[in-house]
Amino acid sequence: MTNLVSKWNYPTTVLFGGGRVAELPAALKTTGISNPLFVTDPGLAKLPVVASTLKILDDADVPYGVFSDVKPNPVESNLAAGIDVFRQGKHDGVIAFGGGSALDLGKLIAFQAGQTRPLWDFEDIGDWWTRADASKIVPIVAVPTTAGTGSEVGRAGVITHEASHTKKVIFHPKMLPGIVIADPELTTGMPAFITAGTGMDALAHCLEAYCAPGYHPMADGIAVEGMRLVFENLPKAFANGNDLVARAHMMSAAAMGATAFQKGLGAIHSLSHPIGALYDTHHGMTNAVFMPYVLAFNRAAIEDRIARVARYVGIEGGFDGFGKAILKLREELGVPHTLPGLVKGLDMDDERKQLIADMAVVDPTAGGNPVELTKSAALTILQNAIDGRL
Ligand code: NAD
């Protein structure tokens, strides 16, 4: 237990602190949920962290159903199965419990179960979200067990469109959970690889949001402090999974990244999305591989901004010092330096590289890159990440 305990009302209600998962029954009551569907993933479902959370519901006599058929990088068939269980159980809300995959799927079940139009009509394009019947979206309580995606404070869910192997973002303001229970004690069981990958995801969100063009000083401020928290705490959480102070700061950094990226993301995500969809790699780890190549590529547009954040974080040497600090952090966390290091046996022919570049330039995050992400730019960054050329 630490003294890092708080309640935030921005961007939604966040009950922050060790042990606060005990407040789940009260959170359900506040959000008007009397018969929740508890959505998690199959790995977590076998762990004591799920058993002890369900016991909290049992002890409070809360009726609930459980759905855990969620792939990492969830797909449409996971959503269809979850919606069936939701309808059969006559549930009136969702507890989204897990990493980004379970959180996103739980949020998507709450969103889509009452809609009549197909899911893809609600992709995050223009005002497509207004097509949804908002009155049919049920409330969500989100309980993150990783510290990276920040999906718990986000208004979107990411899901893979299997036919096109594309990760799509489904957006609706009412997909924002009504209450988040951010209990860092739930993250202590994360394997080191997931601690590293999710932590680097939080860093990628803060970094790309901060570098995205556009006037959004609030997002910039949140992103800068988020980066400081990651640099100072991710190595500690990685080295000692039971360091609750480091775990708590990483949980904050994750929520801060997702809050900041309302401003925009960039080429790290534009390239990482097709790689994740085609090779089923871990999202945060894939971002971590691309990070230094994208940073170097964007240099001319972000050199001064990066020098400023480097000073704040306490990194010497301006842009170059910041780049070196990222390389050092990656090395400390065992992040592969190249794409073939991440995807074993990777052998990309030219056609595959063209496909990835085509997918990257139309990814919704591409518009936030501080240098225009043309197809040739995407191909250059991809090749650099394959060859390890900075
Ligand atoms: P994840 O949810 O896929 O989980 C990875 C693995 O970690 C799973 O096997 C899970 O069982 C395990 N795990 C999770 N918590 C654990 C714990 N406390 N102890 C032990 N094991 C644990 O990983 P993630 O990185 O959190 O989420 C990735 C997904 O989130 C991707 O699909 C990505 O596209 C999506 N995403 C969404 C947003 C958003 O804004 N909605 C942002 C970024 C990423």
C-alpha cells in the first residue's frame, strides 16, 4: 500500500489507489449497474486477481456474468460472442477488467449490444459516431490491470477487422467509462515483457501527442509529465514488479497518455497498427520498436520541442540526448532494436512492405505526425526499423 490515493474527476471519475478494487460494488451502484457482465481475457481469468475481484462481487451479493473469450488484439468474432452472452444474461452494464484488449472489448460490448447498425458504421471517421443510438449504450466501470493503453479513460475501442487485417478504431463519447478504478496493486502480476511493452505504449502516447501539430497546451502539459513519470518509473517497475510506487506512477502515466492523445498520435502508431494486425505482435512492444526510427525521421519538425521536454525530464543533450535516453530505456527493458527482433523469422518481400506502407498512410493516426507521412516516408521508416538504421 502507498499513500498515492486520490479521486480525480478528469477526464472521468478515477478512484486511484492500492486496494480500491474493493470499491467495485459501490462503483456499480453509482453508475446504475445492477447486473454487470464482467469482461476479461482468458489469461487473466485463470489468475488470482480475477478470482479475488469476483469474490468482492460475491461478498456484496452482486449478480454478474463472466465473458473471457478475448484475444490479445481483439477481433470481431470476440465482440459477437460477447454480445450474445450480454444479451442472454440480460446484463445492464459492463465491468471491463484487464489490459487494453479486455478493456476495449468490454467497452465495445457496452456500446454495440443495443445498436442495430453494423459495428463498422461507427468507425472513428468524421461524425460517424452520431449514427449510434446513444440511449442504448450501457454504463461501463473500467478496471485496468496493465499500465499502458489508457483505454480506461478513453472514448474508443480498437478492434481488428479480420477480412482486411486492419485495426479499426470505434469511437463514441459514451464509451468513456463512468468510473475507473485504478488500483496499482492489480498490476503487480504482469510479466516483465508486458510491463515493458505497456509502459512503452504509455510513453509512445505521451510522446506522439506532444509532437502532434496543433494548439493544445492542456494535452502538451499532461504528456510532458507523463513522459517524466515513465522515464523515472518504468525501469523500477520492470526491475521489481512489486514496487507499488513505481506501479502507481506507471498507472497514472498510462491514463495521462490516453488523455493527451486526444490531440493526436503519429507515425509510431501508423506503422505499429499494420504490424500488429498482420503479425499479431504486442501493441506497446511494437510501438517501442518503431519509436527511435520515427523520432529520428521527424527530427527537423520537433527538435526544439524535444529539447524542451528533455530539460523537464532531466535529460542532458537536447534532442540527441533524448534519443539516446530512449535507446537506453529500450535496452534496459529488453525491447528488440529491430522488427526482425520482434517478429521471429520475419522475411518481408517488397509486396508486403508496400502493403504495410499503404496501410500506414491511411491509418487514422497518420495525420498527427509532425512530418507528412507519405508512402515513401512510411517505407523509409519501415526499412530503417528492419535494418536497425538510425
Ligand atoms: P493486453 O490487454 O493484450 O494483455 C496482454 C497480456 O497481459 C494478456 O495475456 C493478459 O492476460 C496479460 N495481463 C494483463 N494484465 C495482467 C496482470 N495484471 N497480470 C498478469 N497478466 C496480465 O495488453 P495491453 O497492452 O494492455 O493492450 C493491448 C491492446 O490495447 C491492443 O489491442 C491495442 O490495440 C489496444 N489499445 C487500445 C487503446 C485505446 O485507446 N483504446 C490504446 C492503445 C492500445
